[in-house]
Amino acid sequence: RKLVGKLTTGCTEFNEMLGGGVETQSITELYGEFGSGKTQVAHQLAVNVQLPKEKGGLNGSVIMIDTENTFRPERIAQMVDGLSQKHGEDYDPEEFLKHIHVARAYNSNHQILLSDSASELANELKNTERPVRLFIVDSLTAHFRAEYVGRGTLADRQQKLNKHLHDLQRLGDLFNAAVIVTNQVMSKPDAFFGDPTKPIGGHILGHTATFRLYLRKSKGDKRIVRLVDSPNLPDGESIIAVTTEGLQD
Ligand code: ATP
Ligand code: MG
């Protein structure tokens, strides 16, 4: 078993709440309402993981499965510029973009297939200078939510999601990589989906995702991140800011 790596969020309180940063060999679930910052955190981690270890990174590359077409290269560039300012360096956004491998998933089956392709690509990069140290699935649940509607299909949906998550956990273990998944929740109950104010896949995700982070909006650019039901860390909250330069204290 390899030593667990820690990936900086770029935010002091947030890192401390996680015991140093986002862990490799674990799944970290970001859940929250639309606009709560799940995709922003995912983008920032895709940048940070490329930093050298002394800057809190893992010197790695990233595979992102994008199911909602929300990956934005321009946003990555802004965040890289933000880090250049913060670290007094001259990072090149193009270099960072080169190490983010994005695949669009058109439906839930395609999403599952892409996690197999991700494994192949990670294998190819394994013994290079840029091994894959981060897998992102944003959103984990959107296709499943859209495709499996109605009571009779829920068990099937859970089973598929469960298998998908086990595949992702395996990728994390195999490549000593962090795994980030996002899961939207709604603020108001909706008759179709049981209780959508809870993350879908609720129970099963609860057991598989080792770190569950609940994001919610606060004043202005502030977001509150709550660590929920961690097996080895105290529950806690931290405040971050989502700014043009990226995540900040
Ligand atoms: P969804 O469930 O709809 O996918 P989400 O949780 O992924 O939502 P994000 O897309 O991460 O939400 O957050 C969007 C918010 O991030 C915007 O409303 C804005 O506050 C902030 N944001 C996005 N881009 C920038 C930027 N370039 N500069 C500053 N803030 C930004
Ligand atoms: Mg999003």
C-alpha cells in the first residue's frame, strides 16, 4: 500500500479541516445546490494537483469526466494566473491545460465506459513525469438522475452508481490518485425523486465516499464547506471564497 498523498485546496481552513488536504486513494464527494461551487472546487484541484509537492501539489496530471459540459479552459487559465500571483511565479496556463485530460460523457453508460478509458490513459502515464494523481467526475449523478426516473428504476440506478463508484475507488487506489465526484442537491423537496434535498445515491454514496463535503452559498463570493460523517476526522466547517483568481481564504 502506497503512502496517502494530500492535495492542497489552496485554502488554509479548508486544508486543516481535511487533515492537510484532499487525500489520494479516497473518493471525495462535493455536494450542494447549483452554484454552490462544486465545479469551481473541481477546477481548482485540477490546477493545484499539478503543482510541485513543496507547493501542496502532487506533480501530477488530471483526468476529468465532464458530464454537463461545464469544463472551462479559460477558468483554468484564470486560476493559474491567480496562483502565479500568489506564489510569485510565472506559471504558463497552456502547460497546465496540457495535463488536464477532459472527456465528455453523453449518458450514464458512456460515463461508465469513460472510467475504463481513464484507467488505460492513467496506465500509459504511470511511469512518466506526469502520472495521473486526480480523477474528477463532474457531475457523478446528473445523467443517472435524468435517465432513471420513477420508483421502479431506483434500485437499478443505485446498483449502477455503486459499481461506478467502486471502479473509481479502484482507480484511486491503483494510481495513488485523489478522486473527486460532484453531486447536486436541491433546496426544495421534489415529488419525483424521493428526497432530493439529500444527495442522490444517498445511502450508497454515504458508504463509498470517504470524504463528503457539503457546499453552500454564503455572502458574496463566500462559500461554507462542511465535512460530513468522516470516519476519521471531526465534523467541521470552513469558509472559502470563490474569486476570479480561484479559491481563496
Ligand atoms: P451546479 O450544480 O449547477 O453544477 P456548481 O456547484 O458546480 O453548480 P459552480 O459552477 O462551481 O457551481 O459555481 C458557480 C459560481 O462560481 C458562480 O455563481 C460564481 O459565483 C462563481 N464563479 C464562477 N466563475 C467565476 C469567475 N470567473 N470568477 C469569480 N467567480 C466565479
Ligand atoms: Mg457544476
